[in-house]
Amino acid sequence: DVQKIRGVAWMGVKGWSAGEVIKACERVETLCDELGDETELFTALRGRSQYYMMCGEPRRSLNTYSRCLTLENGPPRRERDLEGHHLYWTNAFFMGNHSLAAEHTQKAMETYDPELDHHLTYKYSGHDPGACCHMFAGMTAALQARPDDAVKHCEHAVQLAADLSHAMTSALAHWSLGLTHMFLGTPEQALQSTCRAIDICKEYQTPLMLGVTAFQKGWASFALGDRIDGLKDMEHGIAAIKATGAGLGLPYFQSVYGDACSCCGHHDAGLATIEQAIARARETGALLQLPDMMVMRSDILQRQGTLDAGERERLLHEALDVARSQHAGTMVLRIVNRIAAHRAEQGKKGEAASLVAQHSGLIAAMRGSRDAEFAQSFI
């Protein structure tokens, strides 16, 4: 019990990928083996799985968790199911498997009751699982071209965290709302939510969350025109994330930073950063926003003047295929817009309009967004 408490405490103090977390989980596993008692093994394996996930190794995380499925003894079935969904929706999201993430968040929402399940916060992950499932349901919806659902879910998480008076859950909820707005391309709202998360993280000195939110603030600032401070915050955020040992989402963040560097004229450095990030994402299976990363790579090559028209469109279609395979409707529409703009620049306005018109369902789903408005301009 002491080791389990130590593990959860270190999650809040240093982050879920801190060395102290894995040491505590491994110690619990050792004690279970020595005592011949597997009743606490679920908690230890669940913790180790979460550690690998936060280190940016989702495949290893799920492989470790698979052992939990064979345990005959352990916590009550309700607890196992909810925390199993918790691990799966997070891994699936960062692997770019948005349909699976949505499936597990939905099952958790049907099960979760704050009076029955909030206590799991202090046993497994240091934040409330019910609020977390709404956070990831929201971020997933943002990528699946459901912007209204996305914001509603994250705002529900913010309110639930406030009702529970749990600081780490509140920080994560505001972070998720900020990242949702980042996915939706609304930097003003992203900055507002992220700054609220930063205030909480500063008060409680949570290093990983301070790094993640610093990056998001940098992205929003850069998008709003403050390129100097935006780049600095992104660079600081990435360094702070790495310092905690975390790697979850890092390939995407590094790609966004690389693209920003290129926008400031540093094309070679930006391209190298993105290519390394894409290689790392494919190596580990952490494929969140891989289509966007591929588009950013093609954008830099375009700025360098190294792409002809056919190669540019080929690269965009490769990214489009990945977006479709991930059921990432927001990125599908965004990439279709890029292809349409490319064709229009070549004088092929009819082809551009025809391509966009084929995605009228996505345009309707994203009604009122900048992406939908840009798509409408071709029709």
C-alpha cells in the first residue's frame, strides 16, 4: 500500500513518466511475486502501463496492460473495467486511433459515477477518470469534425473537476480544452484555456503540465502574431516535457515547432525537426496528428522551392489517406482544402470546386469554422 501511494504521489509531483513512478510500480510487482499474492498486481501493471504510455511508447503500454486481462484476482470488476477504458482511450488517442478512443470514452461515460468512482483518482492516476473520459472524448471529437461536441465535453470536464475540487484534474481539464481549440485552429480560445491551466500548474508546481501548457501557449501566441515569444515558449515547453521523461504527443509538438521555425525562415532546421518527429512517431506508434505532420513537411518543402506541382499534390494525397484511415475528419477537410487551393493556383478551379463539393458532409459538420468557410470559398 505504501508503494502504491508513493507512485500516485510522484505522478502529481514529477509527472506520470517520472522514474520514481516506475520504481514504485516495479516494487509492488516484486512484493506480489515474493508474497505469492496477485491481488495488488492489477494496480502495479496498470501503473507501469501508464508510465510507458506517458513515455511515448503506446504499443509497449498496451502489451504490458494485456497481462491485467489474465489476472484472476484483483479489484472489483467495475474498477477494472473503468481503469481499463481509461488506459485504452488515452493510448488510442495518442496512437491516432480515434474510433477506438471514442468507443472507450463512451463506455466509461455510461459507467462513471462520481460518488462511486472518484476514489480511483487516488489509487491509479492522480486525476479523476470521469473528467478524463470527457477530456479525451472532447479532444477526439475535435479531430473527428465534431467541434460542438468537442467543446461541450471539455467544458463538462472543467465543471466536473471544479465540483470535485481536485486541482490536478482541473489543470488537465483546462489543458484539454486548450488543446481542443488548438486542433480546431482557434488560438484565442486556446490561449485563454491554456493560461488558466498554467495558473493552476504554477500554484501546485507540476513540471510536466507546466511544460505541456507552455508549449500550447507558445503555439497560440505564434498563431496570433507574436512569433518571437511564441517560438520561445514552444521551445521551452518541449525542453520541459523532455526533462520529465515524457514523450506522449511529443512528435506532434516537435513538428508544430519545426513548422513555426520554417515560417520564420529556418527551413532546414524545421524540416529536420519534423522528419525526426515523423520517424519517431512511426517507430513507437504514437501517430497522433501524423497527417498534420506530413502536411507540415510538405509545406516546408514547398517553401524551399523543391517540389513541383505533381509532387506537392502526391504528398498531400498521402497525408489525406492517413487522415482517412484515422477517421480524422477535421484533418481530411483541412487537407482537401490544401489540395483544392493547390489546384486553383494552377488554374484548375473547376477541379478544386468538384473536390471540395465531394466533402459537403464534413463542411456541414464543421459549419462556422474557418476550415468550413475556406472550403465554401471554392464552391
